[in-house]
Amino acid sequence: MELTRLRGFRDLLGADARAMAIAEDRAREIALSYNFLEIRIPALERIELFARSTGETSDVVEKQMYSFADRDEAGTIVALRPEGTPGVVRAYIEAGLDRSDPEQRLFYSGPVFRRERPQKGRYRQFYQFGVEVFGRTDPACDAEMLIMSDEILKGLGVVSRCEINSIGDAACRPAFRAALIEWGRAHLEQLCTDCHNRIDRNPLRLLDCKIDAKLAATAPSSLDYLCDDCRVHFDSVRSLATAAGVETTINPRLVRGLDYYTRTAFEFMAEGLGAQSTVIGGGRYDGLVEAMGGAAIAGIGFGMGIDRIAIALEAAGLVPSAKPDAIVIAMGANALANAVVMVRELRRKSLRIELASPERKLKALLGRAAKIGARFAVIVGDNELARGVVQLKNLESGQQSEVSAADLARAIAGEA
Ligand code: HAM
């Protein structure tokens, strides 16, 4: 057996890891500015949690979960989370917030797991940044989800467009569902085998049928079935988003793959990502908290695929290289004792510093400095130390000069 990584799982090194961090940091910064609080939830949960929220008839639960029996006596079946929303809703209910303090704005970030067919932008372990708002039904809240998504992407320099739909609520969805079932039955032989199963269990997913996109275009549109309340809500979401500069395109086939959505559903697609271009997906889930045993509290949120955004950032050349400001080379034991203090001070001034190995020769260390792209080499020797100076070699120009130890940080930062 070779000790290689599993298919669909990735090691993220160098620029790949940096791009992920840039995307996540930006999302976190924006979430804080929208007054969201962080929540950290487990990666492993009881399998029933996902069956009851993500949905028994969703592809994610039916085909893509990593689940196994725990080693407890009851043989509890557990699953690695395939998305963040169910755990957040569970935690919200479990903390009693649905009754004590229902209006909450939460964000989270971490790995999720889906056993999908891997391809560029689609992995079996990927990273989601997500937000969830509880206790708000007003369209301004939906509009803010769109504006916030746009803000994260724009701030990163990712060019995107937003598609939106309303899939109705408990009042108007049944009629739409019935119309879809009727349409599906009438076109059964043209639909894929998956759709034959979906037709009664999850008819909204018929709109995702991969076999015949032209046929799917003839399916009933949820917008034709919206009740007055849902229609007014939808129009208001869109006009508020437009007022804030976020253009939305209606996609009447957009139903999302997870079962809990009501009313607003949206996705942001980024340029240059090929088939897996959706970088943010979200929507409203007004019945979910109650369906999971909590009070009747509305919810809305979105999940952002950090891996995909990282790919977009790298493709657009938006990931700065991580080069050190300086490598510090100590010549001898006494100099080394001084150098460890010196590098600590330099780093406190936000400089990026590497202390070189004292076991290697100067020539080899200058080689390493060039390899890691350091701008300067600082050479610390006993003689110079006695005079309170160090040698500062500019590795771009090759110039070397003596600099007072007290001025070193400023010289490296280019302020001297
Ligand atoms: P989702 O659309 O399933 O929604 O996932 C959100 C985002 O995760 C997608 O838009 C995509 O960028 C990324 N993503 C999904 N699958 C993969 C994959 N296999 N590899 C890489 N990236 C992927 C949710 O998960 C909902 N929990 C979002 C939400 C929050 N809705 C309401 N609140």
C-alpha cells in the first residue's frame, strides 16, 4: 500500500495555501464588519442531523456522505459534515437561542466533506466559509446576503455575477411541486434515471436534469406559482440589492441541491473556473429551525467555496508571493546569542525574518537567501557587534553596508 493521499483530497502548499488564507481572511473581515459573530462547530455529527436538514432526498445525503458506526455501545452512526448549516442550526437550538435570544448573526469556517466525483474545483474535502442569520424575515436581510457576498468577492478582485430565484414558501410551493410532478410524468422517457426516482421524492431537482437542458427549459417556473407575499418579498430583495449596486439575474431553474430552502435562492458564479464556477450559494430556510425541533424562527445564509475562490485568485495573479524581508546570519556562538534577540525585535516590527542555520557556511546561506527571495542578508559577527553594527547586504543590488544595530529595522523596511 502506498501512503499517498486519497482521491479528491488535497495537500495545499505554498501559493495554494496562501490563496485559501487570503480568501478566508477577507470573508472573516467582511463578516465582522456586518456584525456577525464566529461560531465553531464539530466536523462530526450524528447522521440523522444531515438527513433531517440537508435532506434525505438530496444527492449530498443520498450519495455523498462519509459516515460510519462510532465505537460506542449503541453503534451511533456518525457522519463528517457535508456542509455547515445543519450543525449551526443544531448548535443554535441546543444553546436555547431560538427561545432566549432568537436574532443571531453567525459565521463559521472549516473543512466539509462530500464524496463527489473529483475534478478541478470539486474536491471531497473542501473548505466552506458560511454565514447564517436567524430571526429575520425581511427582504433587507436577504438583500444584505447578496451585498455581503458581492463585497467579499469584489474585495478579493474576483469578477462574478449573481443568479437568483424564489422557490416560494409553504403556501405556494405545493402547487409548483404538483406542476413539476405532472410535467415530469409527461416527459419521463426523456429524463435521466436519477430523475425517475426524484419525480415524487424531490421534484424540484428535476430542473437539474443533466440529460436534456432544452427539455428542462420547458419545465414550470417557480416564479409563475409564487403567492403575493413571496412575489413582493422577491421583488423587494432584488430592488434593494440593485440599489446597493448588486445586479441580479433571475434564473428560474435555480433550485439549489439542498432540501431546506424557501423563497430566496442565489448563487454567485466567478469567471475562469470552468464547470465548477459557483463560488457562493445560499438562500432562505424559514422552516428549518422548527423542523429540527426548535421554535418557528426564520433563517437565511450562504456558503462560500474557499477552494474555488483560491483557484480564481491564483488564475488572476492575485496571490502575492511570500518572500522574507531578510535572512539573518550569525557568525559564531556569541553572535548567535545576540541574533536571536535581534530577529525577535525585527519580527515585532512586522518584518518577515528568517534566522539562518548556524551549522552551515556563509556561502551556502547566501545561496539559501537567494532561493527564498530574501531582500536582505544581515550578517552578524562578533567584531561588528562589539561596535554595535551589523553588515546589511542588499541581495537585489548586491551592495553591502555597515548599519547600526539600532537602525536595522528601518534600513530593512526601506525607511533609513
Ligand atoms: P452549497 O451550494 O452546497 O451550499 O455549497 C456552498 C459552496 O461550497 C458552493 O457554492 C461551492 O463554492 C462550494 N462547494 C460545494 N461543493 C464543493 C466541492 N465538492 N468542492 C469544492 N467546493 C465545493 C451549502 O453548503 C449551504 N450550507 C450554504 C448555505 C448556508 N445556505 C444557507 N446557509
